[in-house]
Amino acid sequence: MRTEKLQLSDIRYNPEYSAFEAIVKIHDRGESYEYPTHIVAPLQAEFSLIARGLVEKAHRAHQNETPTLRLRKATAPVQTVNRPAPRFRETPLMMRMLRALAA
């Protein structure tokens, strides 16, 4: 059995559908997947029931071979960016004023 890391985004209530909505992020084998999920429940429902329902729905979508809606985010290795040196180095105000007088 493998353990996956799960994250829930902010859970919000949609009164139009009487449902709670969230994006569930599942980290699996070095990759990250995001699933938009919703669960129909009354506004007074317990948080643990809502969270469990959202996570279970995301798990089912993740285990499905052809998911209907999934955002896959590959984890990119950290790379250092070689930036070119600035063309003009910032100098103190007094040095700039002396150069202007000398010119």
C-alpha cells in the first residue's frame, strides 16, 4: 500500500447548488494532480463529513484510468538561472555628481 499526500484548498459553499467545493491536490510518485471536487450537503453539515466526501471523490477520480477533469503538474527540478550582469552598475550619488562635473 502506498501513501499519497493530500491537500485541500479553501472549502467554500456554493448556495446555488447547495454544495461544498474545493480543489483537492494529490501528490503521487513525484507528480502533483489537482481535482476540482464538490459534494452536496447542507450548510450545517459537519466539517469532517465534508472533507472526507471531497477527498473520497478526488481519490475516485485519481484512480480512474480516464479521468474526466484533472490538472497534472509535473514537479520541475530546481534550476539556477544565469542572469547577465547589469550593463550599468549603480553608483553612489556623490560619484555620479563628480563624474558629471569632470565631463
